Amino acid sequence: MRAEDILKRPRTSPPNGALGAFWQRQVTDAFGGHQKPLTGQERGQLALIAKGLGPARAREVIAGTVAKWGKFATRVAHARATSSPPTPHIGFLLKHYDLAVDLLAEQTLVPPGADVGTSVQLSAAPMIPTPAPAETPYKLSDAEFAEIMKGFEK
């Protein structure tokens, strides 16, 4: 195949550095401030995310995760019993992108019978039933309390 033929073929993956620029734009939009240039390691980590998810899905996961970084980091900390960075970190996302995909899937559901392009946003409030108010707790009299405490004296 000639070089001219290769250049005419449609591009199936984003150009080199495009995912890095996308990451930086998402972090800047969500957290503000100046973003330092990505290291070679960080670019490689983004490439691994894109390889695992596909370029389009990787962008979707990055955008959703960076926008809700606190929720994602908290979920990872609880699920994996590990500490999490307070701001987006590419290596952390790479290590736990399965949970990022799960979180994104929970946020966007397709109802049965709906078109594939239709999505429903879940409310931020959890659907946990409110417990009934507890009865007034039993209060010990001074004499009952003194009787119980006798067992703890030396």
C-alpha cells in the first residue's frame, strides 16, 4: 500500500494527543486553573483507557467521571478500600475505570421500549425509604443506673 492511499483512508482513532487535550479541557472546565502539560506516562495511560473502552466511549467516561470526580473517588474508596485523589488523576481513572463505567451507566438509563437515543437522568437523591420514628427510649432511674454501675466498681 502506498503512503498516499494510507493518508486517504478515514481515521478510526483520534489523532495523537487529542484525548490528552480533551482530558485537560474537561479538568479545566470542572476544576479551573492552569493544567500542566501531560507527561508521556499520562498520555500512555490515556491511550490504555482508549484501547480498553474505544476512543468515543473513553471520551464519554472521562467527561462523566471528571464532572463527578468526588462521587467517583468516594465510590472507589469504599469499593476498593483505598484512598483517592481529591482532583482528577489519569492513573487513578485507569486503575478504576470499570467503576467509572458503572457509575456512568447508573446515571444514564434507557427505559424499556424506548429508542436507543433516549436516555433518562436519575435524580441525585437516593431512593431510600425513611424509617419510622423510633419510640422514646427507655430512661433509667438513678437507682437502676446505680445498680448497674455496681458491677463495674473495683
